[in-house]
Amino acid sequence: MATLSYQRAILGGSLGEGAAISTAMIPFLLGAILISWFGLQAPEVAAGRKQ
Amino acid sequence: MPASARGGAFVGLENYEWLWDDSVFWLSVFNTLLYTGVATVIKFAVGLYLAILLNENLPFKAMLRAVVLIPFIVPTVLSAIAFWWLYDSQFSIISWSLRKAGLIATNIDFLGDVWNARWSVIFANIWRGVPFVAITLLAGLQTVSPSLYEAATIDGANRWQMFRHVTYPLLTPIIAVVMTFSVLFTFTDFQLIWVLTRGGPVTPRN
């Protein structure tokens, strides 16, 4: 996605399209980070946070 | 009037609407998710194994730890160029070795075939990313008190049980941080893909 964004915005001259692709990465990135952050927390830590 | 001085028309969400119907964009989403998913899982598995190995009392331990860090120290563009040579369709040393060993008849087109290109860039990313995971997890492993292992040994735990019930629970906060950073770096990777494939093969956008 980063490569496509660069190609569309810088090489292709369509800055709007490139920017749209870059910002479209954010939800995917956020989802991946939330899964890796909360999914891999120790069960004891997660339980402690709930209490 | 130069183009930069002309007033622009506000297009709202038109660029996103256009992206929604763009098959190349969805292909790039698939490629990015595949690249991130496969590379991150393998980097974690290999990095954890390497960290446990480096935590043992090995001869030349300090030197081994320094050697493990080399792929991470080398600038990304330089390691990408090295992989570009390794994956060359005509002069690849991998193809040459396999041909000499009689395992293949013709050279492998590492970067010219869609699936070969995907696995090739994933392998290059794994090679580059393993040291970061290994060294960070090694730092976490060194905070685990040896007395816990002694207690587990007295209780009759084998090596797997010690890892599962002592090492892994104490390492999970570090694993969460390492995996978050690993996903972040892999998802936004640009240099490696650009140097190796220019976004190809097939079209310069795939």
C-alpha cells in the first residue's frame, strides 16, 4: 500500500489518490496494532486491568 | 497562471470512492496484509528461538549476539540491493547453486513471478527483522529470575513446561511491545519493496 501510494502520488502526480491510499492504511494499521497489543497481553495483566 | 497558483475544487470523499472500486488498490491491501501477517509470525517464531538460544551459556556469547544484530544494522537499501542480486533472474547465486546441485533445470524467476516475488520480499523482510525481535526478547529473558527455574526444576518441570509456565507468562508484556512494533514496521515497509520489485511484477502497481 505504501508503494502504491508513492506511485500514484509522486510518480503519477495524483496527490489526492496517493493521500487517500496513505490514509486508508490507518484503519488496517490500527486494527493490526490493537490485535497485537491487546491479544498478546498476559492474561494476569488483562485481568488486573478489569478489576 | 502556474498550476500551483490555480484554485482547487473541493472533491470531498471522491478519492476514497474511487479507491473503493479500484481492483489494484484491493490487490495492494491483500499483498500488504499477507506480507505483514506471514513475515510477523515467522519473525516472532525465529526471533524467540534465537533469543532462547542466545540466553544459554554458549561460548563466544557476546560475539554471537553482535553477529545476530548485523542484518538490523545494515541500511535497508543496502540489504535490499544485496537481495536484488541474490534474486537476479540471470545471475542469482541461489539459482546457480540449485542448478549445479541438479535440483532445477532453469533459473528461478524470483521477482518476475507474482507468488515468487511475494515470498521473496517476505523472506528478505524476515532476514532483516529477526534481529530486532531476538535482541528485544533476549533483554526480556534476562529479567527472568533464575530462582524461578530452580523452583520449577525442583517441582519436576521439563524444559517445555518451564517455557510454557515460567518464561512465556513473564515475557508476554515484552512480546506485546515487540509484536506491535514489528507489525507497525512491516505494514509500512516501503524501501525493501521499492528496491526489490518497484511495486511489480506484472504491472508496476501489483
